[in-house]
Amino acid sequence: MAAPVRDALNPARMLRFFPAATLVFLLGPILAGLLGTALPAFGFLPALGGEQLSLRPWEQLFATPGLATSIRLSLTTGLITTALALAIVVLFAAAWHGTAVFRWAQRLLSPLLSVPHVAVALGFAFLLIPSGWLMRMFSPWATGYTRPPDYVLVQDPAGISLILGLVIKEVPYLFLMVMAALAQVDAERYRTVARTFGYGPMVAWLKAVFPRIYPQIRLPIFAVLAYGVSVVDVAMILGPTVPPPLSVQLMQWFNDADLAYRFVASAGALLQFGLVIGAIAIWCFAERLVAYVGRRWIDAGSRGRSDGAIRAAAVIALAIAFIAILFSMAAMALWSVAERWRFPDAMPSVLTAANWLERTPDLWAIALTTLVIAVIAAIVATILVVGNLELETRRPEKIAQRSLWLLYVPLIVPQIAFLFGAQILLVWASLDGGLLAVVWGHFLFVLPYVFLSLADPYRSWDVRFARTALCLGASPRRVLFAVKLPMLLRAVLVAFAVGFAVSVAQYLPTLFAGAGRVSTLTTEAVALSAGGDRRLIGVYAFLQMALPFLAFVVAAAVPAWMFRRRRDLQVTT
Amino acid sequence: MAHALELHDVHIAVGGRALIDHLDLVVSPGTVTTVMGESGAGKSSLLAFLCGTLSPAFAASGRVVAGGVDVSADPPERRRIGILFQDDLLFPHMSVGQNLAFGLPRSIDDWRTRSRLIADGLAEVGLAGFGDRDPATLSGGQRARVAVIRVMLSQPRALLLDEPFSKLDAATKGRFRPFVFDHVRKRSIPTLLVTHDPQDALAAAGPVIHLGSIDGAPA
Amino acid sequence: MVRRTLALALGAVAWLAGTAHAQPENWSAILEKARGQTVFFNAWGGDDRINTYVAWAGEQVKTRFGVTVQQVKLTDTAEAVARVLAEKSAGRSVGGSVDLIWINGENFAAMKRNGLLQPSWTHVLPNYRFVDTEGKPTTLFDFTIPVEGQEAPWGMAQVVFMYDTAQVREPPRTMVALSAWAKANPGRLTYPQPPNFLGTTFLKQALIELAVDPKRLAEPAGEDAEKVLAPLWPYLDQLHPVLWRGGRAFPANGPQQRRLMGDNEVDIAISFNPSEASSAIANKELPDTVRTFVLEGGTIGNTSFVAIPFNAKAREGAMVLADFLLSPEAQARKQDPRVWGGPTVLALDKLMAADRQRFVDLPLGVATLPPDRLGRVLPEPHPTWVERLEKEWQRRYATR
């Protein structure tokens, strides 16, 4: 009797349930949520008197004035953002990989990655508007303006400011993905070989290295694309409004006082899902085109030895993206201590601590909630990811590479397409409005990013260490906890910090799963952004950036301290 | 007391191709048998099979007896078959002493005995007082010796050497090779050496087996 | 006028009938049940001063009646409506997550129509008798929809315009004059983008001035809607090119419009709170040169309410909070421009002398017009007009 029980609790056996548990937690609610959206899209929602399937919601949807523009905006935003961000990152990596500039950019990456999208958008908007910081720095002494000029620089009808705002935030993310891929393919030697054939460094990289890393960054690119097509919070801040992109239009419908709009909104949510798939299809087609042209280019054997101008452009583009984020952060930090900051003052005329002090109890309670949710979601995700990866190394045949796609489902299905349905599910299970529900809602998005972050270091860990340890008589569990995890401590903690940052940044899942009762720094920042007082937005946006940043600091400091006397585990980049 | 390492009818195949074809072999205690062959001839697969870490992608059969016990069905950690790779694979997060302690069997549970064994082991290879050092601060030759002591302290029934000298420079190799073989002899451990360097086989001064010629590939 | 009086009378009758059928409830029994409950008060959270006021009210109710109040800060009131709907969809008819909503207009109309509200309950509140139902008929008719005791009045609102005296010498006094001013000062005026309620109110205000027969707006929109709305579009067609950003972008809501004024991007801004300018000056969001004006023909006024969803978990606690919000003490604090500056729904002549004095003692605020200069209050059009206005506005100006 005792033996089977012990057997069932044996970690090696429990490990087997990890993939199943992961999928159930991850995909079950999304599928249920999609169903909960699909039914009203076809007219079925008994609470509102919709008891028969019909196509009326679709007729109404397609009769919406400006729908074509909304769709076009969503598609162009996603596609152009992704193409631009990828081009900047790839050209930069091609031009500067292996140089001091590249390492310098790498060092800046963690703080930049940790800034939530919403905080960047809020800061970027203030940077760019005609009465914003840039204009204030140069007025009136250089521009002559004592009153801000009337230019449409933010929320322009074509969505350019939205695209730029998204690009500066996606550049660090894609850069991280490229770096991870580079670590896998021994890029330096391939490029060196190509250069010995007389290729310029940039062309050598593009021809010999890029084709090898692209397959590895393809899924992250799809995630960026899907995000750009369906983003809500950033689009509310930077996007056009006449008309808005489809996602924002959907949000307005879901929130319309006239509840009958729920049907159109649901149909629109499915359309949004279709747009994401369409955007990915367009991207795949473009991939083939580029691959074809690229092969011809490689076959032609052009050496490209004079690439100075492109090299300069690449570093400037990357620097602009990085600096824009840093200035957005600085702008929010300044506002948080400003009492009065009017155009055209380059700096606040009166500084105060009141914005922080007068709201302290409330502020810290919300920060604490944010922290608790993020820590739990990130820990659970990290444990599940480690479990899955460990199982994969022990029984590689059990986990097909195809299953990796499933992890991306939450990143590719638009949030708005399943969250309303998932909300009904939560209410039905009486789970809504609690911390647990919010943690789950965050977990959906935390897990894929933790996996992305940890998978490469975990898989590239030298298994001969494990074999040596086993042959020295250590049990697999001891190998895992005494050898493997300590050696991977930095990677595990960075993955945790990535998960933590993702959790802190969640807006829609917090709103839907928390039934509005659970406030986090992000929901407060977005709620306040509707209210317009930049001083308070500054306080929340600043804290919103500070928490994830601290997580990354801890992730760097803990291994650095623990292994301060172990040279081989020091950071070398 | 000392037992041989015995391989009975060991057969390893991958994708229908036989790498090791029904091999029978007895390695006597304190002797070194050398297995030679080209890259891809199955040398490393053979060692992984003996360790119990062979990937399930391979189809393997046969029995392994070490220390007088049939260990064929045992997981790696219970076989007590030690292995040394061409890299020393000292755990970088542990001190030199902790690395050695990791190899010591848990059955030695007296703290003072454990420290004494570690100190003795270090002294034996001329590294007395190195216990608290970071492995990264040691020279290649010193690290290689620590790796040997680590596997010796684990009291293996047999030892496998996977090209352990191939990354060392000629001078270090010249000193390190006899060092390893001396230890093996002194402790009467049956040892299997895998290499493609004929010099290694000469130095081992034991039987030599050639792999790879069996299915027509050049030996 | 006759029709309006008739509607009032009918509404009152309907309301009384509703009252008669309701279970007579004993206030002390409600207080007893409310003790220990936690009320989730869903209220728009975009204004820090209002949030602070709600927090204060929560503390008072906690110490006096043992009811805990937690504000759920909404970006849009419709979020709470959606949540109640989701609960109804899932079959949760008790133990709902929303206990009290700050609401009015079309959100109220939608919830009432779909049976998502607690039926007649406001007559039970002891402080309800102080409400100025005669002088402020919008406390009984929310955008012309009979309230029927399903929501308790909380505050009054009236359209005013804020303007910066450093930029505008003589403010325009009609919507037509406003358009002329914009033409002379291109790029210095805007309004929140409909369907934001303040933006829609801007359209209604213009429509009331331009419509051939403004009284028609008190009735539900019908076949003739296109004709009634017709005079509005030429007006907007002329106005938009001279608006801020040439009418190609609009602020999302009132506070963003206020921020534009603070950033010196616009000089005139519509507001629904007569003391907003004073409060924003005190708060350093607006320069102290800002003042307030109203239109010659009068401006739209309405009442905002609090309502209890049909499935509220802390129904009694919500009633206790609603009653406290109606108390002279809470209403006077709300009207204080240093706190919030929201006009009261109470009739001062119904109050005891001491309570009346609380209101008399309030400072007016540097940029607030005294009550006698606020001009005529115009009623809200029937809510059916809102959708017509918003749809047509979207078709004309939000699509390219």
C-alpha cells in the first residue's frame, strides 16, 4: 500500500503531469472564453434576450461606419510595427554584433524591458505632443513658441505615433530574442568564416548568421505582430480616435451603455481574431518573398564591404528607441514630483513630494497587491516551466516541438476575444473578483514569456555535468537541485523577473478577472490616464516601472552575491 | 575483493544501424582497456550505455556487471560507475572542496572523516589547502587532477574515460596520463578508455579494441 | 410645458404606485443588517478629488454604522454595467459583486430596461425627504426617464464653459458666437469625443440652440429625427476645421480636455461642474486666470445618482451608504470647492437651520459663478436622441 503512494509522490512521476497541468491551466480557459465570445457573436446570450442563433450581429458589424478604416489601422499598425522593429534590431545586430557598442546595448536591455507598455506610452505621449517635453525643451528660445503649435503629432489619424510608440517598446524585446538565438548558433565563427571569403561584417552576418537565427525568433515575432494588431491600452493612449483601431472600437462596444452592443462587440472580437490570423498569413507570405530575394542575393555573392552608412543608421535607430524609453521614464518621474509644470517650462517650476506623500497608504496597498500577484504568478509559472523543461530533457520523445505553438496561444489570440467569455466562466465558478482569479489571468501571459526566457539556457546547459554527477552517485533530484538549478540560477531568476514584469504590466486580464475589485498599479495608471492629472499618472507610472526593475536587479544581484567567489558564474557581458 | 567490469553481449543500434555489435568484454581490476574508433563509431554511446545515461533514441541490449553485481537495470546513480570527460566538468558554483564532497558517498556520514578524506585527496595530488579555492582560479592541469580525485572519492566499481586527455597540451598530457593510470592501478579499478589517439592506447598498456570496422566503415 | 408637467405627474404617480407595492422596510432593521457588510461602490475613478471624497465617506460610514466601503475605480461606468450583465448571464441572482453604482442617463436607462436594478428603494432612506424634487425635477427624471425610486440622487451638474482670461477677453455667450470665436482663434477650442458623455452634451447644447423646435427633444426620437438634427451638421461642418488639431483628433474625456487647457493648448473648455475651474486652480492644474461663463439661453443640467444592482450582495450596506451620501453633512462637504465642488441635490429650505448654515458658510471659489448668475437650467433631451447623435457624429466625423 505504501509503495504505490510513495511512487505516486515520487518527483519523477509527478513531473509527468506537468505538461498536462500546464495545458489545462493555459488552454482550457482560453477555449472556453472563445466559446463564450462566439455564442453572442451569433446572437446567443440569454441574459440579453438573445436565444436564437442569427447573423444579425455580423450584419450590424459590417454596417458600422468606418469599420474598413479601423481594420486597416489594426493591420498596418501590427505589420509596420513588427517590420520596423525587426529591421532595426536585425540591422543593428548585423552591424554591431561582437563590438563594444553591442555589449553596451545588451547592458541597457533589462531596465528597458522591464518598463510596462502603458508607462512607455504615457511618457512617450508627453514627450511628443506639441505642448510636450521635447517642445518645452526648445521653446521659446529655439522655436519661438510661447503657446504650443497646433500640430497633430500624437493620436494622428494614420496611427504613426501609435506605431512609433510600439516600435520603441518592441525593439528591446526583439533584441533580447535575437541575442538568445545568437547564443545558440555560434554566430561569431560563422561570421568569421564568411569574412575570410571577403564579405563585409554586416553582409557576412546577414548572409551567414541571420538565416540560421530567424527560425528561432519566428514565434516571438508572431507574438509581436499579434500584439500590434490587437493592442488596447497603448492604442487608447497613442492611437487615432477618428476612427480608432478595431481593438479600441471593440472595447468601446463592450463598455457601451446600450447592452445590445454586446452582440456586435462579440462578432467584432472574432473578426479581431481573424485579423491576427490574416496578419500572420501576410507575414508568412512576405517571409517567402524575402527568403526568395535573400537567396538570390546570397547566391549573387555581393561582398558589401562599404556598409558605413547603414551601420550608422542602425545604431542611430536603436539609440533613438532606447533613448525615447529612457526619456519617457524620466518624464513620468519628473511629473511625479511636480507641483506645477506649464508650457513652455523645460522643467517643473515647483517641485513637491505631496504627490507621493498624500496618497501613501493607498499607494502602498496597491503596490503590495501588484507585488503579491506578480510574485505568485511568476513563481508558479517558473516552477511549471522548469518542470516541463526537465521532463523534456529526461524524456525528449514525450514533448513534441509542435507543442511549443500551444504556449503561444495566449500571446496570439487577442485578449479581448476571450476575456469576456472567460469572465462569464469565472463568475459561474464564483472565482471572479479574487486575487486567485487575477493570478490565473496573469499566469496565462506570464507562462509563455517565462518559457521563452528560460528554454534556451536550460536546453543549452551542458548535460555532461548531469552525467558526471549521476556517475558520482547523485540521484536525479540531487542533480537537479544541487547542480543544475544552482548553475542556472541566474537564468531562472531572470525568467522569474521577466514573468514578474509581464504580470505587473497586465491591464485587461486584471480588469476582467478581478471584477474591477483588484487594483494594481497598471489598472490605476490607466484609470488615471482617463483622468488626466499627469502628476498622479507620474506617480503610478513610475512605480509601475520601478517594481519590475527591482525584480531584475534582484535577479542580477542574488547570483552575483551568492557566487561572488566563483569566477565562472560572473556575468561577462 | 576487487571485481572486474564485465560486458555481456552488449548491442547498441540507432535507426537500424548497429554501432556496437554484440560486444563481450572483461576489464580486469587495475587494468585499462582502450576502445578506439573514428568519430561517430559509437564510442561515446558505449560509455553512455555503461553509465546508464544512453538516450532512449538508441536501441540497446546486453548486461553490465560491475563490482560483481549486475547493474544493467540500475539507474546511473546506483551503478557506481564513474566517468571522466575531456572537460574536467568541475561544478563552477562549488569550491574545490565542495566538488570533492559531492563525490563522497553519503554512507560516510561523519563530518570529520569526510573533511579528512577530502584533505587527503587534495594532498595526494599536490593540491593541499586548495579546498576553499574557486575552481575557476585553477590551471587546466590542476582542474584535471581535481576531477580525477573527485571520481576516485566516489569509490567507483569501474571507471570510464571519455577522451580525457584530448584537450590538454602536450606537456600537461605527458604528466597527467601516467597520473591517472597510476591511480587506477593503485586502487584496482577496472577502467575503459575511449580515444582516437594511439599514444593514449600505448600509455594505457592494456588490451585495445577497434570499433567502426564492423559495418564496413574504415577502422 | 403642459406635456412636461403631465409627464412629471405621471412619473410621480408611477413612482408612488411602486412605493405602495414595495415591502415596508424598517430603517433600523436595515442598519442592523448592514453592520459588518462590505459595500463595493463602483464609481468612476478618474478624479483624485472625488476618490478622496469617497474615501472620506467610507470612513464615516465605517465608524458610524460599521459598514466597510471599498471604491471600485472605473474608467467607464459601463464597466460595472457589463459586470452585472455578466453575472446575470452566469445565473448569479444573489451575491453579486457590485453593490452600488454611480450612474445616470443612458447607463441607468439600459440597466432599468434590462431589469438589472433593485426596484424602488429610495423612499426608505431617512435623508431622502430633504431632496429638492420640486426645484430640481431632474432628481425624479433622469434624462427624462422616470427614476421610480431605483436610484438615489447624489449630485447636480450643469454645463458651464471654462475660459482663460489671459487669452480670451470677452467670452462668447451663444453656441453660434462660440463658433465665430473659434474661427477667429483657430486651434484653441475642442470638445471631448462623443460618445464620451461630455462630448455628447456639447452636441446636445448646440442642438438645443439650433433646433427649430427644441421641445421636440423631450420626446423619444422618431421618424423625424433626421429633420430635427439637420441644423446641427452645418454648424459642426463649419466648426471642426477651426478646432484644435483641425478636428482630426479629440480629447477622450473632460479631464483630458482640462489638461489641454492646463498645457495652454486650448482657451475654452466645456464642463459639467460649475466649480471645476475653481477646484482645478486650487489644485494647480489650471492657471489662476481661468474663469467660468454660461450661455444666454441657458445650459443643460442633470442629476447623477447611485443605484443598487438587482443581485447586490451588500444591499443594506449600500442603502446605508446611499443615505449617508444624501445627508446634509456629506452634501455640504461635497459642495465645498476645496473638497470637490459638486452642487447639492438637497433643498436648503427643507433643512434645519444648523444644516443650512453648513451650505451658507461654504466659500464660492475664485472662478465659480454665484447661483444667481448660473442662468437657466435646460432639461436633458430624451436618451433616445443620444444614440442618434452619436451614430451620426461617428458616421460624419470619425470615419475617413
